Amino acid sequence: MIYLDYAATTPMTEGAIEAYSEAARKLSGNPSSLHDMGGRASAAVRWARKVIANKLGVDEDGMIFTGSGTEGNILAILSIAREVHRGKHIISCLAEHTSVHAALNTLEREGFEITKLPLTKEGIIDLDSLEKAIRPDTTLITIQHVNSEIGSIQPVKAIAELAKNFGILIHVDCVQSFCKLDVTGLSGQVDAITISAHKVGGPKGCGAVYINPRVRATPVFPGVTHEKGLRGGTLDTPSIVAMAVAVEEFVYNIGYQWQLRQDLIESLDKRLFQVIEAPFENQLPNICGICMGGVEGQYVMLKLNGEGICISTGSACDINSASGTKAILAMGKSLTEARQFFRISFGSETKREEIAKVNEALHNIINIV
């Protein structure tokens, strides 16, 4: 099989697998327990918290372990928005991850007003439009750093600076950018950051959210005691340790990723394939969004799957949606174009000869249709 769905999930690194197995065998105590076995598990969690916080460039006291990036987004947005009493207006984007929309829909039912900005034709949030959307009662801006469907990089530093100028809190979904782009520069500018283990070679079912210790947050489930009262449940020590090891091991060679992208795009027939991408400086190279004229993305995905090639039609969290991808629609494209969308995403283990096979398979589809 040729695996080209790294934006959905990455294979675990060997070190992460070994660390998980070792922790499962030797760190069976509850990290909240006061006996020695609990103490050893607690020490391992503290080490992992420090490793991940250092990679983010944030205060480890603000790191909260979660069960996923989805949970992290929901926890951060609900916790911050419900605590701040400046107002009940939130700004986000139409192309955000499903979990962000889920949190915003919940807040809307609680009386919040949500402004969801479109993307430009280049897949970027327009800063002037964002500034015009700010109101005296705007309390939070929540923005995805890298779009999971087309790989466009949003100007989060400029957005964070704008937010601070108006005294607005900002949450950034860094699930796709963590360990691929340097996010340490965000640490002093944003109030919350979400990341996920399985996007960087760690285990599924583990993630983390950073909430600046200076920011007050209301627990989604009041009365719990773990993770400073923000997230209940016994910590999954093996997954947390494995996540930290994966973060240490994960390699993202951006030059090689650009080479793979170039190999893929240059061989496509421009009359039949349209690459949906941002300008070079705003593009993460390993996520390639493509539309094939007159052919639904799901058909392309199924035909390639029959050839032993794994791609997707967008975010795995939207797999049951019949409306196409949010990013394409947010860019002003039609529903027909959105349904023609498919995504190819590669990683460190992807080989150039695999890209050549994908190109051949894509052009074979042309002969069929």
C-alpha cells in the first residue's frame, strides 16, 4: 500500500511505540496516587509535559493533556469563552475544523454571536475583514494555523497582534502545524493552543491544549480534579509518554516535502486538474488539495484505493458530509467544485517513486472517465 493521508494521521514512530509499550508495562500506577507507583507515573507525565511545552515554547503549567485535538479545541474554546465577561461575540473562520464549529455552535445556543469569516481565493483570511469584524463586545478569536484540507498557513502572528491591540483573547488550532512549523513565536502572543499526538507520530487518542496560566477558564465539567480541574479522568500515562517521545523524534524536512509536492503537481494535466493552494509563503507543502474537473473526489479516492493508494476527500472528521470540504466553500467555490475535491498528503516516509505511481494512477482515471 502507498499511504498518502498523513494529514489525517501519521504512523507512530518506532520510539513512540517502544515508549508506549515500556510505560504500559512499568508505569501502571495512577499518576494521581500518592504511593511510589503513582509517583513514578506522575514523574513520567511531568517529563512529558515539559518536553511538549518546550517544543511549543510555553509555560508547562499551562499544558493540559486531552484525549484528542478535537477535545482540546472544544475544551479551550468553551472554557475561555464562558469565563470572559467582556462580551459574547466571537470571530472565527468558515474553514475551521469541525470541532471548532461544534464548540461555536454550542456557544451560539448559549447566547453568543459568532462571526465566521470566509477565505480569500488564495485560501487566506483577509486581515482587513477580520479587523472590521471586531466589535466592542468581541471576546475571543479562534483560528486554525494550518488548514487541514488545503494546507494554507494563516497569518496567526498578525492576527494575534491585532487581537492584543483590541484586548481580545485568541485561541489557535496548531494540530497541523505543530512540529512542522516553528510555533514558539506564538507563545507570548496567544492565549490557547491546541495540538494532537497522532499528527506527529504519536498515538491516537492523545492530545494537549495550552491555556495561558494568566487566563481564567471555566471547566467544561465543573468539579473534576485532574489537570487543574479543566479535564477530568485518569491520565493515560503510556500515551502521554509516547506523545512526548514522538515530539522529540518527529522530523519534518520541508525541503523534501516541497520536492514531493513539485513532483506531484508538475506532472498533472493542468487542463483537468486544479491545485487548490495558497501563495508559496503561506503554504504547507505536504498537504495538496486538488480538484479533477467533472469527477467527484470520492470517485478518485475509491479508484486510487483500488490501486493500493490511500488518499482522502478532505478532513477525516468530515467524512460523512455530503457538502464537500469547508475550505473550498469558504474560498467562494461552488458546491460542485467542492465535491470534486480530494486531498493527497505525504510525510517523512513518502518516496518520490510513490508520487510517480500516484500520478500514473490519476491519469489512468482520465482514460476511464
